[in-house]
Amino acid sequence: MSVVMGMVLLLVGSAIGFVVGRFFSTSVQENKKLAEKVSEKESALEQYKLDVAEHLDSSAQLLDQMNSTCQTAMKQMEESTRLLQRATPSEQDVMPFFSKETQEQLAQTVNLRHNKRPVEEEAEVATEAPLDYSGNPSGLFADKK
């Protein structure tokens, strides 16, 4: 009986040792920690996906709003252009800045003020040497020491 009792105790001890070893093993604890990290990362990924979807939705709404604002601005510009083209007076309807008499007087004054030089005088002025090349040097820039 002692042999049978020894075998039974050996089997029971082995089973208890196996269970305790599995429970307190570092690989099991590491596996639990890794499983927790995986679940945390998956939940963070899901939250990120939700945030990106929300951001894209708000961006789409802003783009729609910009599009409608641009359409409104384009319509306003077309309307303003059409109104300006309709309101532009023709050449015949434009009121002159000066009256006809004043314009005639200005034309006469311009003709009187232009003193025309004779052709010979212009030729003399054109052939005369500039003063810095005159025939009588002053000696100011003479190279004498």
C-alpha cells in the first residue's frame, strides 16, 4: 500500500505543482499583460477611427459651406457687373469737365505759351559743346604738383 500511496501522492503533487506553476508562471503573466495591451491598443484604434471620421465629416461640412459662400459671392459679382454695365453712360451722355468756351480758351492759351525757337537757334544749341568741355580750362583739375 505504501507504494500505491506514494504513487497517488506523486500524482496529486504533480497536478498541484502543474496548476501552481501555470498560475504563477512569468510567461502566463506576460501573456495577460500583452493581452491587456492589445485590448487597450484596439480600443485606442477604434477611438482614433471615430475621431478621424468625425474630422472628415466636419471638413466636408466646412467645404460645403465654403462652396455655398463662393457661389453666393459669384452671383453677387455677376449682379454687380451687370448693374455697372447697365449704369455706364455712353460717350454722348457724358458731361464734359469744362464747358465748351473754357476748352476753347485753354486751347488758345496753350498755343500762345509755346514759344517756338527759330531753326538756326536750335542748330547752334545742338552744336555747342557742354560747359565741362569748354575751350578755356580753369586749371582746377590740372595734374600739376
